Amino acid sequence: MARDVSQMLGRADEALKRLGQTPEGRAAALRRTQRHAKSVAQRVANAAMATGGLAVAALLFAMFVAPLGINGFLLLVLAVAGVGGWFLLRRPQAEMPTPQAMKNADLAAIPGRVEAWLERQRRSLPSRASKLIDEILLRLEVLGEQLGQVPAGQPIAGDARRLIGEHLPRLVDTYLKVPQAYRTPGSEPEQQLLEGLVTIADELRRLSEQLVRGDLDALAVEGKFLEQRYKENGTLT
């Protein structure tokens, strides 16, 4: 089992590196980085506003009510540090979407919702699943762009909805329902989770490649149409 897990994790690491070297993977990683940077900047701004307001309030108190004194100053420093730290470390907690809500969302929105849901679940998952989770999150980011161009009636749309909005959340939920005592490192539930995540990652890759092939086929058909219409007729009318 240990060898199988090692092979799976090595494969996940290689797959993540390959994905990160593709134009789609680099663009997806950039989008994730930009969102993270925006979130950090917002927390910094909130912390600055809160601590600034606290300092102004303390200054007005000292000017019009009573001097702060050394004890008051120390309390102010502690209050500023505490409030600033709380705003910096606090992340807005959006309502956790239900599996049914994720599955029934608009097709283009499903990867983003499941991505956010999985980010919040990963702290409860085994550390050895980290690379697989990273790969899946990046593939979801890529698919979010691709699925926005897929008509809802296409068969691939149903495949994507089931895989991303149903099978992936159900795999994670089923693992987390196993009592903690049975989810120790190297346990059978952990092995089954890792195997399931490998399968999900492979299917996400296949789905993404299928969408790319569809775009390339459509472009080839359009090219042939233009060639037949204009080049063979020798006219641009």
C-alpha cells in the first residue's frame, strides 16, 4: 500500500507540474494568485481602517476626556495589535453550499463553487492528499473558463455537472463521515480517498482535453468552410 500511495503522489506531483507549464494552467494559476492577493489586500485595508479608527478614538479621548497614561497607552497598543491581527487573519466565511446547490448551479459556475468548497474542506483531509487537491483545484480553475462556452444541452455538459458537482463532493463527504479514529495515516479510508482523488483528477484532465479537442475541431471545420468558400471560388463575395 505504501508503494502504491507513493506512486500516486509522485504522479500527482508530475501532473501538477505539467499542468502548470501549459498556457491554460499558467492563466489559471495567475487567476488564483490574483484572487488571493485581492483577499489579502482587502484584509490589510480593513485592519488599517479598524486600527486607525481605534487610534483616533483614543486620541480624542486623551484630548477631551482624560490623559491615557502609561497603562492606557499599553492597553491601546494591545487593542490595536489585537484588532489588527483579527482583521488580518480573519477570512470572510461565505455560507457553505450544499451538494445539491453545487450540482444544480449554472454549468460555468459549478467549478468555482466546488473549488471554494474544496478549499474549505482540505484542512480536514489527509496531508498526503495535498498534491492531489492542488491539481484538482487548478483543473477546476481551467474548466471554469472552458465550460462557460459549452451549451447546456451538450452531452459533455452533463458529464461535467456529474463529475464536478456530484462525484467529487460525494467522495470527500463520504470520507469525512468515517469516524476520525478510522481515518489514521495509512488507513484503508485514506487509501480509498487518495485513489478516488486520482480518478477524479484524471477525469478532469480528460474532460478538459475533450473540450480543447472540440474547439480545435470546430476551428478546423471553420477553416475548411472558408477555404471552400473563398479560395476554391477565387472570390471574396
